[in-house]
Amino acid sequence: MGSFKGHALPGSFFLIGGLWWTGKFSFCHATRRNKSLGSSRRASRASQCRLELLESSLMLLFAVVGMLAEQFAAGGPRLRLYEASENRWKDLMNWQHATMYLFFSLAGAASLLVHATDVPPLALDRLALALAFFTEGFLFLYHLHGRSMLDVHVHQMLLFAVFGQALVVFLEVFHRGNVALELLRSALCLLQGSWFWQIGYVLYPPSGTQWDLTDHNNMMFITMCFCWHLAVSMVTVGALYCAISCAVRSRLRRTPPVEMGLLKLRDGELESDDETV
Amino acid sequence: MGSFKGHALPGSFFLIGGLWWTGKFSFCHATRRNKSLGSSRRASRASQCRLELLESSLMLLFAVVGMLAEQFAAGGPRLRLYEASENRWKDLMNWQHATMYLFFSLAGAASLLVHATDVPPLALDRLALALAFFTEGFLFLYHLHGRSMLDVHVHQMLLFAVFGQALVVFLEVFHRGNVALELLRSALCLLQGSWFWQIGYVLYPPSGTQWDLTDHNNMMFITMCFCWHLAVSMVTVGALYCAISCAVRSRLRRTPPVEMGLLKLRDGELESDDETV
Amino acid sequence: MGSFKGHALPGSFFLIGGLWWTGKFSFCHATRRNKSLGSSRRASRASQCRLELLESSLMLLFAVVGMLAEQFAAGGPRLRLYEASENRWKDLMNWQHATMYLFFSLAGAASLLVHATDVPPLALDRLALALAFFTEGFLFLYHLHGRSMLDVHVHQMLLFAVFGQALVVFLEVFHRGNVALELLRSALCLLQGSWFWQIGYVLYPPSGTQWDLTDHNNMMFITMCFCWHLAVSMVTVGALYCAISCAVRSRLRRTPPVEMGLLKLRDGELESDDETV
Amino acid sequence: MGSFKGHALPGSFFLIGGLWWTGKFSFCHATRRNKSLGSSRRASRASQCRLELLESSLMLLFAVVGMLAEQFAAGGPRLRLYEASENRWKDLMNWQHATMYLFFSLAGAASLLVHATDVPPLALDRLALALAFFTEGFLFLYHLHGRSMLDVHVHQMLLFAVFGQALVVFLEVFHRGNVALELLRSALCLLQGSWFWQIGYVLYPPSGTQWDLTDHNNMMFITMCFCWHLAVSMVTVGALYCAISCAVRSRLRRTPPVEMGLLKLRDGELESDDETV
């Protein structure tokens, strides 16, 4: 990436993704908890499925666009991997970023397949997403060779967020629908997004005054700063969750419970859909 | 911190916290096991909820007081982070400790929200507490750069207790109410508290005779000493548990089972409250 | 091994194994899911058991052949371990590879015992397989001392696949029949197989032009290349799974559901067989 | 320890412990599986409880004897920790070994309390045992400073067995009675025991010819040797399990199922005892 924009762009993607997930999981959990208050459950289930399809398609789309941008934007390798004339690899950085996007596009495609058809087992969307985050962290891990101390340090902080997210999504393979894990995933995604922005500000300060990349005090400040980002993302997720929960509940209270009879009959069947692993 | 008092204070907090948790969990487990002996279950459930609210409020209060003390006590940074005149960060140590308190205050607030309202899912109090312990360990981990061997070693021992506690509380997200995990958490909290005191004694001996911070024999002794602290905290937790268990049982035996009929009907409903995740 | 063939041979074994597992697990999962469509379940269960026996026998056979080859092929130690005349160990490499085969033969034997008799508990076949993969990784881990940077790096990549597989199979001890884990295991097995080929190409290029084993760019390329192997194996497993699922479903739809009545009665009993741990 | 005997003694303890556990778990699992064949279940449950009490008492006894031996045997510190006259710690090695025994005595006492009274929760015996193994590994981990390469290496191998065992016993807190974990624990205990003997042979060879402690080939051989120990202990556990299983089954087949009626009624209640966590 090597530029402020190169860090701000993925940062914005992850920020949007984190907010989206917070909203989606809060909404789904709130409707699930308040089902006794009535509401058009049928419709809400269908709309949830449509949400999933939308999310998967957008993830696939963004990832493909990202891959194409890394390859064909100005200075990209244009699918050539080896410069035979100079006897060296061509634009390895762009290729690495394209590889990261590739895994997110695979995760999007898997999720699309899972929710559009019923051929693959439900857990595969989480598994593919976990592998996507794992691969992102894996590539960053071997990315840091020979950089200055603070540069390595800010990327190590990033790895905590990325591998943490991979672990949480992997746990979701076994505990699908556990709302604590889902909110933790949203918070870590927000953290990753805002931390990308922070990296941009530290390594390529728009103000112009460079940071001293070898000062130990800077390193201590950055460690603490990472914790603040975590705290802010936790508070954001918490506040959004409470707001959406209360909104859903008050709307459901106002809706007259017309279809209660119908609901009771189908409840078991509808619910079980969630937990098929 | 850099002083004997600076280590004794958090040590005392964790000691009190560990004893409180041992008492609370022993009491709850004992009443749950002896429910067939009768007792005013309704009341005991309500009192348990009040216990949780009290615990959360106290945690929030102490953490906020701690934050204010770190900021405004003599020599604190008073919310200024950067000393522009000298071009350096101001009192980073105090800021780091304030950050640790910040996460415990978030955990307290989350727990208060969970138990006072029923909006957030029950598991969030454990998740927030796990993140608080994780952040504490995380900040200590990058705290040790450039210190002498024994200093690093005693703080590494501390990290075992802190990260162990973070892991145990995270496991409680999935195994809520598992009494083995709860007692392990209490024991690790006691261990952390008494180890803070030990660190104070080693690094800032009140007797005046300094330890040789580079002697390998001292390091071996300290490792062993950590194990003794663990053994003492295990025995303390075990003894308290047995005492409280026997006390609860003998008191329940004396109470005539007045409300048995009422109890039987509500049992399922009351019990299920515990395990809603 | 120290030669192109020495890496291509185990690579081919693992590739075949990965394809076999993908096929087996896809087939089993597809028949389990479509049981409501009817089909001779009795027969399919018997054929599944026969598949397991076949797999175990082949694993045992290959592993024994591998052990004998390492011992008695040209240049092998022929069961002599210590060369007393020269005061040194004899052909330690061959012995190490024979040890790896030994554990796979133990896993094959355990699986044979489990599926042919009903004496050992069902979970032992996974446990023995997990230990086999763990031992493979363990021996590779202490195999790398004093090699050049890229050589170490490609073997480290291999370790990710091997230990990942050991972990996944160990998790299967507790989550037997979880299709996400089974497909992940198949993908990792394919990855391991194709990576063995890649190691052969990098360290002993058949084309003759040597790689620069100390170039940092080569290392970055190899890291990325490992991710591509993972992506290809994920896509392969996914495509095979979908193809087999659709084939099974369309075949079952064509079969008239003759034995439905019989089926309903025995369903519970048959199903429970799967999950006895 | 510093002598051949000092390694052979704990080795023998762990070997006996491993064989005992293999026998106990095989016997319990075999009787549980064959309960439909009839047999005096009441009696078998009582005898199982007596087995547990015996095991706990022996563990406590051996650990206390071990502690006393380390303290009061020739050259022991006799409970003095600090030699004020020479300004140095006294016999730190003996104190460390006594600490290891201390934790096993705590585990024995906890297990005795759990099985003799019903005050503590059932899972505490596993938790205390897991902590005992963890502490053993923890002390060995900081034991290795400044030794020669092969000496460090053989103790690192030991750590794999010790920490593996700690992990397996900790998993048993959640999966109590999982026979795969119990047999794995037995195998790792045998491995630890035989490895102690191997360490004694390598570092203090009774034959007199010293090993070259800095030779890399010796290190590779030792790594492989550890795998062989693992293989032998796996085979031993497997063979014992099968022998005991078949013996129990054939004996139960010969016993006429007198008390079937009685059995059916109490089955649920008896079984549930096992899984109360």
C-alpha cells in the first residue's frame, strides 16, 4: 500500500462492514427475542435471508473490484507475475493484496451459495470467512521483515485484531447464532477498520510532521492507543445494539399481534432453521 | 506505578475481588444444589440479582475512582496527553493505568446494564470482563521493554495469572454457571492480588535491602514462589467454598420447607433464567 | 528425502487422500441429508462401513509399504540404527520418515479395529489420526536446524497445514460428523499434498535453474503461493462437494421410495449410530 | 535431581500411574458399555467409587512422602529456605521438586474430598489435577536456563508430554467421562514415565560412556526416540484396553442377568451421576 490512501481505503471498508454487522446482528437478535410480542415472523425471516444474500453479493462485488483495482490500477502488475527481463518478481505487494481480496471473494461466493441454494451445509459461510481473515493475518505476518520498529509494532497490533476475528468466526462454526460472538466479531471489525486509519496517520501523516519510528515512548503510546480504539468500538457496538433493540421492541409492541395462531404452529420449524449445522 | 504502594493498591483490590467472587459463587452454587431442601427460592434469586447489581456498581465506582486518581493525583497528567513544549508524551505510565481502569469500568457498566435491564444478552457481562483482563495483560506485555531480568520475570508471572483469567472468563461465555470455572477465576484473582503485593516486596522492599535483580537463583526462587501463591489461593478458595457450602446446607436444613408446592411449579422457569445465553 | 521424487511421492499420497476424503464425506453428508427422499438406507449404511474398512486397510497398507521402502530401498538403513564402527547414527532421515509412516500405520490399525470390531470406542480412530498428523509436524519442526532461509520457510508453511490438520482432526473427536470440519480436513490434506510438490519444485527444480534461497522477495512470493494453494484446494473441495451432492440428490429422486414404512421405524436407531462417542 | 535415580523414581511413579489409569478407565468404560448384559451394577458403581478413593489416597500418600523425602533425605534443606550466613537460597532444586509434589498432594486431597463427601462439585478433582500437571510443566519450563543443548532438548520433549497432559485433564473438566480423553491421558502419563527413564539414561548413562550433549545428530535421534516412546505407550494403552474390554465382556456374558428388572428402574438415576458437572 505504502500511502495514506492505501490504508484509509481498506479501513473504510472494514468500518462499514463492522457497522453493518452490528446492525444486522442486533436486529436479528432483537426480533428473535421479541417473537412472543407477535410480528410478521414469516416476513422477517424472509427479509433476513434477503439481508444475507445482499451482504454476500456486496462482499463478492467489493472483493472482485478490489482485486481488479490492485491488478489494473496505475502501477499494477496487470496479471504479470515475473519480470523475466529483470529476473525478479513484479509488484509483489499488489499481488499480496489481490490475494487477500481473493479470499474475501471466495468467502462471499461461499456465503452466496449457502444462502441462495441449500446444497452446501450452513456452517461453510463462517468457515470460509474465518479462512479469509486467517489468510489476511497470515500474509501480514510475513509482510513485516526488515521494517522499522514502530512500523512493525502497528502492524502487530493489527494482527491481534485480524487473528482475533479469525478465531471468533471459527468459533461461530460451532456456536452459530451466539450473539456474544457476533457482537465481538462486529467490534473487532470496527477496531480493524479504525486501526487501518490510525496506521495511515502514523506512517504517512497528512500533516507532514513525521513520527520518530524508533522512539520507545511512541511505541508505548501506540499500544495504549490500540486499547482506546478497542474501547471506542466496544462502546459503539454496545450503543448501536441497545438503540436497535429498543427500536425493534417498541415497534413490535405497537404492531397488533394478528397472526399469533399461525405463528405458534410454525414456531418450532422456523426456529430450527437457525441451528442446523 | 514505580513504588511499593503503587503495587499494593491494585493488589488489595484484586484480593478483595477474589474473596468476594469466592463467596458469591460458593453461596450461589450451594443454594442451587440444596434447592430440594426448600428455602425461600424466590427471595434467594432476588438477592442474587441484587448481589450482581452491587458487584457491578462497585466495580464501576472503583474503576472510575481509579481513573480519576491516576489523572488528577499529585504528579498525574490531568488529561493532557502531549507536552508540546518538550515534544514528548506526558506521564505515559499514568495514562496506561487509567486505560486499564477504563476497561474495568466498561465491564462494570456492561454488567450493570445486563442485570438492571434485560436489553443486552446475558453473556455480555462475561465478554466485557474477559476483554478487561485481556487488555490489562496486553498493556503489561508491552510494558516490560528494557527492564532488568528479575523485573521482567515477576511481571511475566503476573501475565500468566492475568491472561489465564481472561481465558477462563472467555470460556464462561460458553459455559456460564460452570462452578469449576468460577472457582478457578476466583483463585486466579486471589493469585493476581497477592502477586501484586509480592512484586512490591521484590522491587521496592520496605525493609530497604535491595534484591539482586540479575541473580539467576533469585529468578528460580521467584518462579517457585509464584507456585506457592497459587497453592495458597487454591487452598483459600477451597476452604471458603467448603465452609460456605456447609453453612448454607445446615441453615437450609433448619428452615421448614413451607413453600414446596409453589416452588415445584416455578422451578423450571426459575432455573432456565440461569442458562439463557 | 532430499530429492524431487522424495517430495512428490508423499505429495501424491496426500493429494489422493484429500480427494478420497472429499468424496467420502460429500457422499455421506448428501445421503444423510436426503434420507427423506427414500433410498436403501440399510444398504448405504453398510456400504459406508465398507468404505471405512477399505480406507483403513489402504492407509495401513500404504504406511507399512512406506516404512519398508524407507528401510530397505537402496541406501536405507536396513533396521540398523547405530554404526558402531563409525560411532554415529545411521541414516537418521530414513528413520524419521519411517517413524512418520509408523504413526499413520497405527492410525490405520486403530481405525480398522474400531470399524471391524466394536470393542474400542468410536472416537479412537480420530484420536489416532490426530496423533499421526501431530507427530508428522513434530518431527518436521525439529528437522529444520541449520538450513537456508527459504528452505526453512517452505517447511514452516508445511507445518501450518500439518498442525492445522492435527487440530481439526482432534476437534473431530468432540464434534464427530461435523461436515464443516470434515471438509476443512479434506482441504488441508489437499493443501499438504500440493505443497509437497511445490517444495520439490522450489528446492530441487527439475528445470535445473536454482532458486536463490536467501532472497527475501522469493520468500514473500512463496508465502503468497501457499495462500493460492489453499484457495485452489478450497475451490476443489467446494466444487467436488457440490457435484457429488447434486448427483446423489438427482439419483435419489429417481429411485422410487419403496421402503419408506420400514425406514421410518428404524430411523432413530440408525441415526444414533453416528453420534455414539 | 541430578542423578540417574532422581529421574528413574518419578519415571516409575508415572509409569505405574499410567498403567493404573489405563486399567481403571478401560474397566469402567467396559462395564458401562455392557450394562445391557446385566451384572451387579450397584456393586460395580460402589467398587468404582472405592477405586477413586483408593487412587486419591495413594496419590496423596505418595506426594506427601515425596515432599518429606525431598526435604529430609540426605542433603535436603530440612525446611530451611535461606542460608543467611552465606547469603544465598538453600537447595532450590529440592524445594522446586517438593513444590511439584505439593500440587499433586493438593490434587489428591481435592479428589478425596470430592469422592468421600459430596460437598465440592465433581469437576474439581480434574481441575486440581490439571493445575498439578500445569505447575509441574511451569517449573520445568524455567528450570532449563544455562544448560547444554541436548539437556534442554530432552526436557523440552518432557514439557510436550506434561503440558499435553495438563490440557487433556483440563478438557476433561468439560467432557468428563469422554473415554478418548481418558485413554489419551493414560498414554501421555505412560509417555512421561518412560521419558523420565530415557532422560536418566541420556544424561547419567549407567554404562558410563557419556553422550555428546552438543551433537546435532543426537538431538535428531532424541526427537525421533520421543515419538517411539509415544508409539509404544499408545500401543500399550490400546492392547490393555482391548484385553480388559474382552475380559469384562466375557465375564458378564457368563453371569446370569438376575436383576434386570431392578436395573431398568434405576438406570437413569445411576447414569446421571456420571455427568453431573
